[in-house]
Amino acid sequence: MKSFFLTGLLAALMALLSACSQTPSAPPPDYLLPGASHSGHSPLQIRVSLAGYLDQGGIVLQLSDTELHVARQHRWAEPLGSQLQRALAATLAGQTTLPAQGKLDLQLSRFQGVQNSQGDVAMIAGTWQFTTEEQTRQGKIDWQGPINGEGYAALVEALDRGWQESAQTITQALK
């Protein structure tokens, strides 16, 4: 009986030690929009506001018309609004025909991947408003494009491409 107890205790101890010796899996990476790594100063005041579900830190996937998944493991490396603002400022900084001053407010209702029967797409939607003392201009942001590849990195690349195209559209409207 004593031998059986010692054998069981030894087996349990070995199992516990082997579990402790296994290397834990590496956490998934955080993601940064490639356009946010560019620097540039725009004379315009830029403010990006996000729908509440976009401002939770996780990358968003829309699974159906009524279901959203905010990733817990695949997260933005820094607040999404800050990345979008910096990327837009870098795009606007290279434009010489823009107004010298003004305020550009953007409200984004979508910045996510969407699963549908035709294939997965990236989608950006919202509105923008440019205001100076003399004028106000506004427009819509409505971009959709394919996700070239699999996984979150491909989605981030597609969203960055869409944001750059949206920034160019806004730039054209402000000229």
C-alpha cells in the first residue's frame, strides 16, 4: 500500500514538473498600420473619433449583419485613433495645395474586416468635415477592398491600403 502511494505521488510529481518545464507559447503580435509609421506635420488640426466598438483595442471582424468579434489576442499596438490621425497627417503633409489652416474632424463607424459569402473584405466607413473661419466642407468615407492573404496581418495591410486611399480622396476634396 505504501509502495503504491509513493509510486502515485512520484508520477504526479513528474507530471507536474514536466508541465512546468514546457515553454509557454509566445503571445500573438500587436499590430500597427504601416502608414502610421510615416511622419509628417500637417498645418490642419486633425481629430479622429471612432465608434465605441472600434476603440476597444482589439482588431474587429464582422461575422454577420448582427455579429461583431473584437479580438482579445490580436490587438492594435497603440490606440487606433492615434494611428489613423498620424497616417492622415503624413499624407496631408506632402500636399502643397491644401488650405494653410483649418480643422479636419473624422468620425469612423467602420474600420474592420467583414466575412461574407463572396469572400472576406476590409471595410472603412464614416464621415469627415473640414472647417475654417470662411467655409465648411464635408464628405463621406466609404471604402471596401479585398484582403490579400490570410490572418490578421493581411487584414491590417488591407485596412492601411484603404485608409491611404481614403486620405487621398479627402485630400482631393480639400483642394
